[in-house]
Amino acid sequence: MYRTHTCGELNMKNTGQDVILCGWVQKSRDLGGMTFVDLRDRYGITQLVFNMETNSELCEKARKLGREFVVQAKGKVKERSNKNLKISTGEIEIYVNELIILNRSEIPPFTIEEETDGGEELRMKYRYLDLRRTSVKNNIILRHHVSQEVRKYMDSIGFVEIETPVLIKSTPEGARDFVVPSRMQPGTFYALPQSPQTLKQLLMVAGFDKYFQIVRCFRDEDLRADRQPEFSQIDCEMSFVERNDILNTFEGLAKYLFRQIKGVEFNEPFLRIPYQEAMEYYGSDKPDLRFGMRFTELTGTVKGHDFAVFDTSEYVGAICAEGCSEYTRKQLDELTDFVKKPQIGAKGLIYVRYNSDGTLKSSVDKFYSPDDLKKWADAMNAKPGDLILVLAGEKKKSLTALSELRLEMGNRLGLRKKDKFIPLWVVDFPLLEWDEETKRFYAMHHPFTSPIPEDWPLMEKDPGKVRANAYDLVINGVEIGGGSIRIHDATDQKRMFKVLGFSDEEANEQFGFLLNAFKFGAPPHGGIAFGFDRWVAMFGGQDSIRDFIAFPKNNSGRDVMLDTPSQISNKQLEELQLFIGRKK
Ligand code: ASP
């Protein structure tokens, strides 16, 4: 028997027992005639004690243990005199009478403790050592719990988990495909699924009216902290449903997960906000509603005062930062620099201080009297003590910039608390997006999304105005999931492809299998997919999804541990009939 207990379970109740533990040596300390070793496994840390006086040979052996050696220790549980109440095993220690080294370890490249000296690159290279650290380990265990709870809930409401293939044909989610060359049909390629979108729709045609899957998806796109080239979705689809059925079903899942994982109860239905409203008031289709600071449009109010910036702007909008009227010059300059950053792109920032004594002072006093400024303040329900921040310019860009400024102020004022969760549904997205460069429409969600029924007549007349029967679940400014009611009629689907600029041949070439299936009694259906990694990271209180994935890739899409992507042998290339060319 290797062990009787784990390193996380012994306490005062076990004193006097003879036990066997196995684990890794976290650290060892010599104090006078005693040697103490912290033994770690997945469950915790237990202190081992060796006494020079009673067993000098064993104590010598313990002194020679290196960090991360794997050992088995047999001994007796005793109460500690110097208790550590921070850990569950901190009231006891093991008086060891037998020590077996199961395996040695080289000196690890970084300290395997919470406060590690290892940089990101090094930790990723030795990810299996990084995973021994408590916080990273706990993230992976949290992920396990969330996936178990998802399965439990989905099963309880009649969903069937069905696996779909990974070697498929392109599915359009708007990213580039990863492709896999075929050896058996040289010159042809599989695409890895950007999502199982078309397959889950085929499962609806097959009659599985409630499908889900925790599934790996692959998208070849530029990476950020919350993106990985391969990531997981909780992918779902239902038949004979309208939008409300889907929102209610998955609101149920969200509430269940929050209850089970975070102990958070949501008694009210989640807010539902149309896309237009989200853009108008928060400048974002994923507003963080942990705080207010809604935008007020001042375009009409501010014109006609010879201030060219406002007079020539398509949009003038403002936010009110409560209690910030005493912001210093330096703080205001910082905010100006912030909005002028290239990725935010505003030309400048205008402010109005609504001083506690009721006077108003602005950066545009030359053009606006205190009475004028009072009108702005009233329009925004500002009170003495507040600071009004105004941006102006082209509407779309200004809304986005104001959104960034709002989030920045939210951060500065500590309004984006990690333990507060405000979920909402954003609905009625535009179906199509116009792309100036290629002069064509693209599906904002994907081409299988159906319009809101009453908008069908606009499809050919004014495609840009058509609203999609689509929805996103947004929590704390993060898009956690999104989906839509689908088109289930072959003629309608062809109509959509046409607006997207596909010829009949192209549509058939790429999606013939789906159009075909629609000829055989496709039920009305719709679905949703949740970013599983993101959701887990949010439950774990972090922005980056990387630490919630056992073996993630870095920002350039590399796995530095496996050292891949890497070259393949000439033999493999020949088998695949692939020739690697070089650009001259
Ligand atoms: N396939 C979609 C996505 O990955 C989700 C859905 O429409 O169900 O975003």
C-alpha cells in the first residue's frame, strides 16, 4: 500500500494513528536537532518531523532530500506545538519512522510555491510543474467542477450529450480555419470546427430535440488574454423553440451554476437589453452593468456656440463620474492621454467640474456659460461634486471611446468588483454588417441565424436594417455566450446566402449538406454556445483564460512545452504530397 491518507486530510482527530503518506518535498528545514519537511500532494501539505536524537540516520536522510523529490513516509500523527491555523493539517505533524525515496528530482527551474520566481514563459515550458502550484491546480479543479455541474443540469432537463467530429468541413464563425491535410485523398483538407454549428443543426433534423456538448473549437485568429486557438464551448441546440424558450432554459443553467459554484442566488430574471440600447447607453454590445454611468447624448444641446469641435461632430456624448469634481489636473491629463491612445482613438477630452459649492467649471468655458453647463448637468442628472466627461466625433467611434472611458472610470472608482455579478441578455443584434473594404454584407453572428420574423421583408430592400433573432449572455462586461434562432427552411437559407453574396454554386459547394438536410423535414430550432473557459475564469475571478486550461498556448499560438507548431518529416510531407515552398 502506497498511502493510507493524503497530505490534506489529517487533523487532531487522527492523533496517535500510524499513517503512510506519499507526496513531493516542498521544502525542508533544519532547526537544531530537528528536520521538518513539508510534504505536498494534490490535497494539501503535511509537516513531517525527523529527530536527530531518536533516529539520526533517518534524520540525515531527510536532510538530504531535494525539492520535489517524491517520497513515502510512515509515521505517527502527533499534535504540533507550533500550530499553523492557516492550513487544515496545521495542528498536527507526522513523526516519521520510515522514509522511502520513490523518485528523485532535478532542482526545479522555479519555486513551486504560490509566490513563484518563475516567469510566464518558464512556467509554460514546465507547465506540469506549474500545475503543482496550489492556485493553478485549484483552477483546473474548478474547471472540473463546473463541467460536472453543467452535465448534471443539462441531463436533468433532458439534454443529450452528443460528440461531433473534429475533422470536418469549414464552419463559418468568422475566423480562419485550421486545416488538416488528407493522406488518403492528397491535395484535400479537413477543417477543424470553429464550432459544431452545422452539425448540431443536423442533429435537430435527426430529431434529437435537446443537444449539448462540452466541445473543443478551433479558430485561427489573433490571440488575446481571453482567447486561445483552441478553446471549449458548452454548445447547445433545441428544437420547437422560440427565443424565449432558449433564454429561459439557459438562464436556468446560468443561475444553477452560480448557485452551485459561487453560492450566488439570482432571484430576478436577467435583464434583456436590445443591442441598439446597449450601444446608445454603454457604447458596447457587452456592457458591464455592475455600475451605472450611462451615456447622455448632448449633440443637440451643445451646438451653436462657435465651438467648432462640437459644431462639426456627428455625436457628442458624456458620462458623469460621481464624486470626482475634485480630480486634479494630473488625473484629468491622464484621462485625456487614455482616450487619445491609438486603440481608443478620441481626439481629446472635455470636462466639466460640478463643484460641491454648485459652481460649474469646464475646459470649454470660452464657449459655454455656467448656465449652458448647468443645462448639460441637468440633462445627465449630475449633482454638485460630480465630474462630467465629454467626447465628440464620429458616432460609432465616439461611442466606443466613451465605453472605454466609462470602464476606465469604473476601474478607478472601484466599481467593477470581482465578487459582484450582473448578467444580462443583449438581444436584437443586426443580422448583417457592411464591410467597406470588400463592399459586401457579412453575417454578424453566422449565416444560419434567422432574422426577427417581421424583418424578413427588409432582407432584400434594406438588409442593413434587418434585426437578427440572436442573443448574447453578458456578465460583467464579458460575452459569456451567444446564439440564435436558426433558419430552418432551405429557401430562406438560400435567400440569406444570396444577401451574403454567395452564388448558388458556392452555397451548394460549402453548405450543400445542410441545404439538403433542410429538404427532409427540418424542425424549427435554435441554440446557443457558451465560452466554457471564460465562464470558468470568471468564476475563478480572473480575466485570463490561460490559467484555467491545463496545457494552454502562448500569445503566438505556440505550445512552448511541446515545442509546437513544428516541422514534420520529409516522409510525412511526401505522403501528404505537400511541398513547402519559399517565397523568393
Ligand atoms: N456556433 C455559435 C458560436 O460559436 C453559437 C451558436 O449560434 O449556437 O458562436
